[in-house]
Amino acid sequence: MEKSMRYLPYVILLTVGFSVSSCGNNENEDYQPPQEYSADKEKELQEREEFLRLKEEELRRREQMLDTSGQTDTTSKSEKKDSVKTEEKKTEKKEDVQKEKELNTRLDNPKATIDDYLEYIKRGTEGGEFDKNMSEASKLWDNRSVGVFKKNYKDTDKFIIVSDPKVVSSNDKSAKVKVDIKTVDKSGNESEMTVTYNLVPDSKGKWKIKGNTLIKKQ
């Protein structure tokens, strides 16, 4: 028993020394992170990448929708603008026609129409270009074909305006102009008459000949 007690301090020292040596060896070893922690970080990174990819796709879709919407709005605005311009042009045209009609009604003299008409007849029968002048004369009538004038004046050799045309009556809807004329046919036969022309304004207010009455002089 006494011998065992003598060796006890040495045993304790050896035990403590071994413990210290063991602790020192553990501290010198490289630290290895747990595998479970590393896997979690990798999964989190993948999830973040997938989230960013989905957000980018969503942004692209929104940009495409905005572009399409912008094009549609632009087209719609352009169509509306063109429609407004067309309506404005139609309105302006109607106003211009109405103004022209009112101006012609106020200023156009029915006598001037008869002067032009008689001049075309005179030129066609005496100066040549018969067909052309008969055509121009027919245009001054409200509804009379050129064939009528060619038939009536084909045998006329002279067309004489005896008196200056005179306005008998005139208002916004009708007018009457009287004139004395004399014709000589190619056989030398003379005919003198008083012609009263009835005129009406056309859609633009220009005076046109609607008809006439004539009284032959003896």
C-alpha cells in the first residue's frame, strides 16, 4: 500500500501530460465545415439564380407588352388624326362650294351667260370650228345636247345680234333675258325674232339657260 502511494504522483503527472498532448493535436488539425451546411449554401445560390431568371423573363414580357401597346396606341391615334383631317377637308370643301355659290349668285350676271352663248353661236356659224363652238354653247344650257345646236344652226350662214341682251327680271332662283336677233341661211332667207331666255342657277350658282321663247317679226 505504501509503495502504491509513492507512485501515485507520477501517475497523475503522466495522465495530465497525455491530456495536454491530445488537446494540442486537435488544435493543429484543419477545420472541415459540415457537409450539410455547404449543400444548403449551394441550394440557396441555385434558388437565387432561378429567381433572377424568372424576373428577367417577366421584365421582357412586360417590355414586349408595352411596345405592342405603344404601337397600337400610335396606330389608333394616327387613324383618328387621319379621320379628323378627312372630315375637316370635307367640311372645308362644302363651305368653299357654298361660298362660291353665294358669290356667283350675287355677282354673276345672267346677261353675261347670254352674251357668251350668242358669241359661240356666231363664231360657229360664221368663223369656222362649228362643232367646237356648238359644244361650248351647249354647256351654257341646263340640259341640252350638242346635237340640238348642230341641227338648228347647220344651215345658218349669218347670225346677227340686233340689240344688246337686256335683263327683264332676276332673283336668286331665276332670271329672264331678252334679245333681238337676225339669222340668214345659206339660201339667203332672213329671219328676225325676239328671244327671251329663261335662266336658273346651277349647284355652284352659275347661271344656265333652262329654256327660251321666241317671237318672229314680220
